[in-house]
Amino acid sequence: MSHYESPIRETLILGDKSYLDVSNDIAAPIEGKANRLWWIVFTIALVAFLWGLGAIIYTIGTGIGVWGLNNKINWAWDITNFVWWVGIGHAGTLISAVLLLFRQKWRMGINRSAEAMTIFAVVQAGLFPIIHMGRVWNAPWVLPIPNQFGSLWTNFNSPLLWDVFAISTYLSVSLVFWWTGLLPDFAMIRDRATKPFQKKIYGLLSFGWSGRAKDWQRFEEVSLVLAGLATPLVLSVHTIVSFDFATSVIPGWHSTVYPPYFVAGAVFSGFAMVQTLLIVMRKVSNLEAYITRDHIENMNKVILVTGGIVATAYLSEFFVGWYSGSSYEDFTYLSIGAATGPYWWAFWALILCNSVFPQLLWIKKLRRSFIFSFFMSIIINIGMWFERFDIIVINLSRGHLPSTWTQFSPTFVDISIYLGTIGFFFVLFLLYARTFPVVAQAEVKSILKSSGSQYKKEVAKQEDREYRAQGSN
Amino acid sequence: MASNKKYWTSAAELKNSSIVEKLSKTEFVTEIPTEDFLGDKEALETSSTSRRDFLKYVGFTTAAVSLAACEGPVIKTIPYLNKPNDIIPGVADYYATAIADGFDFANVLVKVREGRPIKINPNKEATSNNGTNARVQASVLSLYDNNRLKGALNNKKAINYTDFDKEVVSVLDQVNTNGKKIVFLTGTMASPSIDKLLVEFKAKYPTTEHVIYDAVSESGAVDAFETVYGTRALPNYDFSKADVIVSVGADFLGDWQGGGYEKGYAANRVPKHGKMSKHIQFETNMSLTGANADKRFALKPSEQKFALLNLYNAITGQGLTSKTTPQDAAIKDAATQLKAANGKAVVVTGIQDKNAQLIAMAINDALQSQAVDLVNTKNIRQGNDAKVAQLITDMNAGTVGAIIINQANPVYTLANSKEFVAGLKKVKLTLAFATTPTETTKEVQLVNATPHYLESWGDVSITKGTYSLMQPTINKLFDTRQFQEALLSWTGNTTSYYNYLKNTWNVEILKGQSWNNALHNGTFNTVSEESTRTPNTVDLTAVASALAKTKNNALELAVYTKVGLGDGQQANNPWLQELPDPITRTSWDNYLLISRADAESWDENLKNWTVDNGALNGDLVDVTVDGITIKNVPVYIQPGQAKGTVALALGYGRTEGVQKEMMTGVNAYPLVNKVGANVTITKVAGEHEFACVQLQHTMMGRDEIVNETSLADFIHKPKQAWNPSPKFSLDHQEVDVAETDLWEKFDDTIGTHFNLSIDLATCTGCAACVIACHTENNVPVVGKKEIRVSRDMHWLRIDRYYTSEMTKERGEEEGIVGSGKYFEAQTHPEDHPEVSFQPVMCQHCSHAPCETVCPVAATSHGRQGQNQMAYNRCVGTRYCANNCPYRVRRFNWFQYAQNSEFNFNMNNDLGRMVLNPDVVVRSRGVMEKCSMCIQMTQATILQAKKEGRPVKTGEFETACTNACSTGAMRFGDVNNHDEKVAKLQEDDRTFKLLEFVGTQPNVLYQLKVRNS
């Protein structure tokens, strides 16, 4: 990559950073000590995680009956949380793989953390299909491994089995891709490390990266190949998750629009989660120079587009159900029956959070505001959780036979497990923020000098003025 | 501020501080000789046990102990040393016997496995009462009731029967000499041998009197029959001979006059040659019978009496005194149809009033009804309310010296129970026979523990000329003794009851016919000598004027019995407690039924509502009738309830001999005589939590779910008009659903292919099949809390739908179709709806949605057409249950067996004896559902194989089809074209549930034809 500095290209990294500055900035959280804020958040997350773990152990020890499910609504928070976490895990691959292929260099500031988020979210997601099993100790039976039961094999017709493959593939490819990117950065930390133990550990983690030209050449090639492999996964994972519903016969689930709509929804929620995390992280870890207002705006644009796709899907679902004239479609999650029925609040939470509020992002000022973007990302996260809750619970609560209609209400165990996974996610993420290079510094260095330095300085001045004027947002 | 107060911790410290001081210095009260032991260095050194050895020993013993503890418990299976001749392990024996508990009478066939009775089947070869209702089906579990009396009691202390009898006989002799009365207070036993024993007893003790008492009395009808024909009995009815049936408050498909009429009724409910019976019901609360009627009219209890009089007047043209009712037009119409039926008509009434029963008899007489059998009368309700009332007066007057109670629980069931208990205190000898502790056994001195009917010998004559034998199917489980054995002992007769019974039968009934044959068949019929009865003349004018004086009250009371608990004898039976009532679909409770209009017009608007998890809650009220108040009765708003009435079910609120979980509902017996009396209800604080399994009562415009048609349409229109099959667009052409198929079909015409067929025209919703399924398949009881949150485990449920006023036509008229208002209105049943029942179990779809989604293939298709469930393969993802359009799959949310959280029959050794050894008890975390009783069909195939023959037509059965009294449920191999079910496949009335989904179910339904 050349270091040709375009006189007109907008800068991607603020401040007049040198290569050393970048190294110092990235290594700072790892080499320094954690501040109070980190400890407070970590403690809360750890407590939530342990509490959730207790709830999981209680469930496994006593029975799924400790959840609020019943014989008509056999899934609720468990699968809602599963789909929600999988969706969140979508942005990482999209950012690192798809944007890499499209040569979107702005991704370099955020891809490491986005991918980390992906992996940690997929870990949470993977938890739910396992613990929702009535006999979790027999969970390995869902894997097609040779066994002593003779010809007993898994059922390849089952979308749940496809899930097993989709999720595990996604997790492993994401992990490999992430780790490959981490190699030169780990090596950088290793080279800077002063304590022998630390040096040893980072030496191991960096797989003996030597920084030779051959290393770099292979690194580039592997990244490209992995990006090529990962790109279809962006589409496949949530497509397959949507098959859990789309291939069924239940009104509201049995819908051909699900795959594209689920993928768009996943990207939508994934970017929202990236926003939530990075807006906080750029402050806490002093990464303002690397995660800039432009990044936030770019991501908001993606959110607007995918949110638009999702809203269109909602409309089409609503219309097609209504237009069919079938009484079985009167109470699906997007119907008048749902809007006026006992779950009206969940219906409207979905519509408002996912389709109405995000329209504010059309306003440039709001789109470029950190605080507004942060709140919007939280709203979208809530909205997307409700989308899955509505799809599962509202549809199951209004099945074919009215005699089977009932409702669902979560128990404290349902809530504990959900909060537990959020805790677990943050435990992992916070540990990551303290031990991993949170920005792909090797890549970032490649774009450090690609914009006009004159322009860069001007921008820096303006940023500085804005910064002073706005205070600390 | 400093304090100089001194605190002490004990009196000793205050008084004698030296002891305390001494104690505080030494840790142990007595000196421990550590010094002696360790101080002797020499001895220690010479010891051969080194510290190392010590550690070795400790290590070895710890390891040994933990190894020993690791060994799992060994549950031994011990083979027979001498195998009993008639027991082959794994092969069931069947014994014909009869149940006669005073409320339910039926000829049954008991399935016995390895010496344990595990299932009650109807004895279909018997000619009368050969159907089993839910309670009879469930009675096998009452045999294994953990709360049963395990021996005789004297003043609540155990006593042996020798001392017991000494005590009884000495007091009886004394009473006899004093000339005081010895009274037998029993339920209806209808037993020839007991009658004979009582005669012999009376010979020894001449002051003996026998008072028969039915908790749920039919005294009015029996008295009326006695007045007209001079015998205490009930006329028998054959509803199959009636083209027009009018019932005024008679729940004849339920427990009216002992029940057993559903078979005859059903025979004429399927149109044959364009004809079927017409059933018109006038009643107060929605009964099973009313729900099945072609026309149902709601009337208050008082108005029912006028309705009968008006009906009589309309039929005979006479002008007996009466009053008008709101349904007089319908009554006139009914009268016209009754008359037109030309003797093929019958009027029955359930009003507990002799006068009303006399009018009903007069109507049938006027109609020359062919459906009434006055000769071969029924014996199963003989109670005499007047005599019972007299007895209580006598007891309190002190003229009764001894009271012996059998098959009755008067302290619980009597309206004036307090007076009875007060009277008991004045009786020298109070003795009760009982299987379980009851409210009565608590109040008497002596209690004789009686065996369950499955452990007893006995006989019963259900109708005149039919006799049934009762034989033990298991050795007595406890130290129990039959009523008959006690009578023999007290009269000084040393023969065993078995010999006595045999003798009585040989001499009086069999008259030379084989005893063994009778015992094998379970029943024996004699031919009646009489062919007619001559009636006495009755002054109907007087009867009518007495009847017409009935006061019409603002809010009238009705009491009724439910299919589940009946009179309350089996209140400790969890199967019956958990059985959802066919009408309200609510289990584990009784409640005050009230109409919507009344509930809303009440000062404080009584409500039912659903909470967050969908469960049903209701307001609580205090019910006061004539100064008697029943507190905290939950209110259930019942469509079809007559305005200005409330109804409460009997049989609940038991407190003795019933475990805590089963102490449900309120006792309505204090009000049993107050039918028609004015009721005051006051709303009280709090709310009641119902365990209701169906929370949406209407079909929401999905009328094809329970397809129905009128008789006129059925006759005059083509099938496509009233039973259209769903169409699909295939290559832009409308084709039948059967022609569209995503998959390649495998050839199911080879071998057996099972189909289950359910005729909705003859299904009365009686729920016997639900209990039969529960028993056969070891379905767990989950308790009120779990039922409440829609976790019922019944493999077979009976959906009940009401019609709604908001039809599509009406919605279009009002222009609200598709709006929230429209949907909301659709959810409300009409005030007087038509009712549909639909038994739903696994539909065994040929294209089962559950099968494709299971990741581990735990549910897959059987070669015989069933959808099968491999429990031990199931990992419990519950995806199958979600993808089942019929919602018939049941998940084991908890460990239901051997778990003290679910303290029902599967949690005690005795209760587990009822489990069917052919069916596995499911563990926590697996899915279960109807298997089409594969254990039964396989046994049938094996039997045929062993005998080297093909399976006979009609030989295949499932628990539900076996229990179905009306024959609404049929099961069989459709590849055998002689099978009824194979023919039903082609029937015009046949449809499949949600056929348009494309699941191709192997369960068929025949639609109901309403003769309206």
C-alpha cells in the first residue's frame, strides 16, 4: 500500500498522529492499569454473569418448567435471546469481510472491536439452543458424530440442525478471521512488552509473527481469502436462523420473506450494538482519534438502509397477511389482531423502535451526534429484541386452533438468564478491551498518511474547536 | 454515661459464682485424660502403630467407605417360585365385575397385569349399563389411594375385627333388648345378597330398619313412581326409540338417575335415511346434555316446573294451573313435535320434586311413549328423603339405639349435617363402613375399613331382571372387611360371604344355570314375568296446583354434579381432579356459574379475566341461601346460564381422607335442597385463580375447525355445500387438497394402516376417553398450578367451542370486519350459544410437521401410519410442539414421577401400582403425546400371530375407542376394507382437522348434523 497522500481525501484518523503515536495509543490500555470505571462496570457485569450462571444451573437441575413456557408456547425468551444475539453478531463479519472486499478503509478503525463483539455475541447466542433443551446432557446428539446407537443419525431435515452447522461455522470462521488480523498487533504488543510473562503470552498469541515481507504478503492474502469465505456467511447464518421459522407451518412463521428480512434485521441490530459499544469505548479507551464522527455517521447510514429494508418487510408481512383474507392470519405478529390484542405493547414496541424512531437518522445533525446515536442504538437493540419476541411469542400464542390460545409471562429465571448473558458478554468484552489491541493498528498505520496533511491539520483544528465548544460529548 | 449495673447470664452465676467460674476455666465438664494417654512416652514408643500406619488406615478406610457408598441400589426382580396358573408375566388377564358405589353403577371388565388391576374397561357384553364414565374409568386409582383406611377403628384407635364384632354385637343385643331402633343408613346398593342379609339381620334384631340415602337424591322421581306404580324404582328409558326428546332440566347424558343413557341417545343422532332424533332441552345451567341438544332454552328452576305444566297442557289440551315462562313459544313448538312423533317421543325431567315427576310421567303416558320402560325398571337410585329426615328426628329424639352407615357419607352430604352429627351423639352405637376416612368416619365410634370394589365379592341388580357379579381382582391390600362379611358375622353366620353369595345366586337367581358362567360373564339376565304395570290414578289437578305455587325468585339457585367428581366420593382421585370439566374446561375447582347478564348487572360487576400468563382469574363472592352462607366462592361466567340463576357443583370441599392438594372447591351440599331458592351474593375481597385449560371459547371465524351442518342442508344439498374439501391452486388450476403434495408418498396400502375416526354427531363430550387415555398411558398428573399455566399433560383433550354473535356477516353489516373491534367481539361467546365438542389428540399426520423439525429424529413415522415418539432419543428442543398445528404435544417440564413437588399417585408406592407396565413413565425434559396406543395394537397383532390368524375386523382398539360409550370413536386398519373406520374414510360427513395445512392426518372427524 502506497503512502500516497491525496490532497482531497478526507482523513480517517484525526490528530497529527505518527506511527509511534498509534502504537502508543493502542498499547496504552494493555500496558496501563485499569481505571475505576472499568472495575465498576466489570464488577457489575461479573455479578450479572454469575447470577445468570446460577439461573442456568437451577434450570438444568430442576427442569425447563422453571421458565414461563407452556405446552402451547414452547419457546419464548430462550429463542428470542438466541436470535437477538446472533443478529448482534452480524455486524462484525460484515464490517471486516464485506467492507474489506469493497475496500472501505474507514472500517479499519472499528473492525477489531466489531469482530470481537461478533464472537462474544455468538458465544451468548450459542448458549441458548443448548440450555433450552429439556435434556441438555444429551446435547451432543445433535452433532452428526458416529455413535453406539447403530444407524441412529441426526435429522438433516431439521432447521435446528442447520442452525448447529451455521452457528458453529460462523463462530469458527469469525474466530480465525479475527485472529489472523490480530497477529501483527499481538506481535507489536509482544515487542513492546517488558515483563517476561507478558512477552511469552503475547509471543504465543502472535504465532511467532516476524514482520518479514513474506509474513505481510501471506497476511494480506489470507485476509482476502478469509474475507471471501466469510462474506457468504453474513448472508447464510441469519438466513438459516430464519428457516427455523420460515419452514414451519405456523401462521406468522410460515413466510418466504424471512431470509432476506432476517439478514437485514441482523445487520441493523449488529450495527446498533457496534454503535452502543464503540461510542462508549472511544471515550473510555481514548480512541477518539480512531473512531470518529465519520465512523458513526457511516454506521448510521447502514442502519438507515437496513432499517428501511426491515420496515419494508414489516409492511409486506402485514399486507400479505391481511390481503390473504385468511382468518388464520388475523393474529400473526404483524396484524391488526396483534396490534389490538393482549400483546399490543410488544407490537408497538417493535414498530416504534425499529421503524419510526430510526427515521430521525435522516437528519444529518442527529446522525453525526454521538449522544443521539448512542440512544438510538439502544432503542434499536430493544426494538430488535421485541421483533424476535413478537415473532415467537405472539405467533405461538395465536395458533391454528383457538382452543389452544394462551399467553406467556417470563419468570425470574427467564430474566436472570438473559441478564446473565448480557453480563457474560460484557465480561468478555471488558477483558478484551484490557488485553487485546482494540484497534487494528497495523492496518490503521497503512491509512495514516493517505490524506492531505494540510487538510488533516485544518480538520484537526476544527475538531478541536468543536470539541471545546461541545464539551465532552 | 457509665453504668455500674451487673448482668448475669444465669441464676447460678448470681447465686453461686464459683461453679460458673470453674466451668468457664475448663472446656469439658469432666476432665479428659489426655495427659495419661500421651504423657506415657514409653508406651507410645513401644506401640507398633506408627503415624504412617495411622494415615494408611485412615486412607484405606476412607477409600473403602467411599467405594462401598458408590454401589447403586439393587432393585431385584424375583421370579415366581411357583407360578400361579393364570398369571403369565407380561400378559394381561381380564375379569368381569361391576362397580356399584351408590352413585356410579356399571358392568366393567378389569385389566389385571401380574395380579394388579390397572385399567377399567366397559363390559360390552353386558346388556345394561355397559358404558364407563370418567369416574368409573378412574376408579382403579381409588383402589391405590394412599389415604385409604388400613384397618378397623374404635374411637380412632386401631382394633381387630374380633374385638370389633364383640363390641358391636354386645351393643346390638343391648339395643335390641331396650327396644330401640337399629338403623342401617346406606346408599343405594341394589344388591340381592345384601337385601337377603338384611332380612336375616332383621330376623335376629327385629327393631332393624333400613334407610336408603342417595347423596344426590332422585327421591322425587322414585316417590312419583311409587305413587303411580307402588314400587320404589325408576322407569328405564331407551332414547334410541325416540324421534323427539324433550328434557326439562334432566342431564341424562350426565348423572341423571344414575346415567347410562348416552348409548341409546347416540344411536339416533346420526341421520339415517334422512332422519335423526330431535333433542330439545330446557335447563338452567349448561349441562353436557344441553350442550348436545339441537335446541336449548334457558329456564330458571322455578320456570322449569311451569314449563312442564305448559308442555302437559299443550300436549293434552287440558288446562292445568300453571304460569307463563319466557320460553312458552318453544314449549308449544316442542309439544307439537312430540305429538307428531306418534309415540316415538319422550319427555324427561330432572326436577327434584315428586309433583314435577308425576307430570312428566303423565306426559309420557299421554304421548304413549315407546321409549319409556315401566317394567324393567332401574334400581340404582332408591334413596328416600322423607325417611332420612325422619331418621335425623328420631336420632335427636333418642329413639335410635344403633346406626350403621354403609356407602354413604352423610356428615358431608347432608344439608342438615349438623343436626345429624348432634343426633349421632345420642345414639349408643355409631358405626360406619368406609374405604377411606370420611367426614362421617370422623364422627362415629366404630369404623370398619371396607375393601375397594376391585377387592370385593358382591352383586348388584342395576335394572329389574339384570344381575351383575362383583369379584375381587386383587387380594385385599389392607386389613379390610366387607359390609356383607360383617353382617354375616353379626348374625352369627359362619359361612364365608363368597359361599353365601354363591348360594344366594344359585338358589334365587341362577336357578340351575352355571355359576362359573355367570362369574365369567359378570352378568346374568332373567326374563321378567310381568309385561305391564297398572297405574294408580293420580289427581293431576292437585299436583299441578301444588307445582304452580312455586315461587319465582329474582336469583335462583341450581346445584349439579360434574363429570369429574360426581358426588365427591372420589375426591382424592387426582385424575378426576385434573380432568377439565367438558363445559367450563376448568379443573381442580367448583365455582358459581352465573350468566354474563347477571354478572354485569350486579352492584359490583363480577368478572372473569386473564392475567399476564394467560391464566384465568375470577372474583369471589359469598353465597347466601335461606340463611346458609358459603364463603369465598369463585365466580365463573357461563354462557348459556339462565338469566336470574346461579349454579354450584356438588362433590367438592371434602376435608377428610383427602390430601391437601385435593382439598379443592367449596362444599355445596348444605344447599342441595335449596334448588330454586332465592340467592344473595356479595362480592368479597380477593380473587380466585382458576385452572382452566381453554382460554378462548369461540372459533374466531374458523368454522371449518369443527364443521357442522343442519339436517335440511345435509339432506337437500350436495356434499360440497356443507362439507367442502379445501382447494389449492396448482398450475393455476383449483385442485383438491389431496392432489397437492410436496412429497412423494410411500405406499401405505400394504400391511396395517391405522386410522382413528371421531363422529362429532355422537360424541357427547363426556370425557371418559380422557381418563381412559390417562390410565392406559401413564399420563402424569401435574396439579392445579401447572394446569393453570397451560401445562396440562392430557394426551387427549376435548375442545369445546361456543358460537359467537359476531359472525362475518354481522361484521360486514356493521362494516367492522378486520378491525380490532371485530376481533374483540369475535372472542365473546353468545349468551346462549350452540356448543361443539371436538376431541383432539395427535392427528398422526402422514406429513407430520413435527417429524421434519426434530434435530435428532426422535419423532418419526411408523410403518403403520402412526407418528411415533422415541422418548429416550428426545433431547427436548420442543420445536416439534411449536410446529404442531394441533398443539397436541406435551412436554415434561419437570420430573413428574417420584417428585414430592408433584405429590400425586406417581409419588407413592401404592399409587404407582396403577401404572401400566407396557408404557414407559417419561422422565423430565422429553416430549410426549398420543401414540395411538401402540402397546395395545402391537399386543393385538402379536396375539393374532400367535394364534396363526389375521387380525379380526374390529379387533384393534385404543384406550379411547374402548372407553367411548356411544361408539363415536372408532379405530382400525383402513387397509382392511371391512373395518368400520375404512368405510368412514369414504363417508360424506368425514373431514380432517386443518386439512388445508397439508398435514394429511390419520384422524378423521365426521361432522355434526344439527336437527334444528
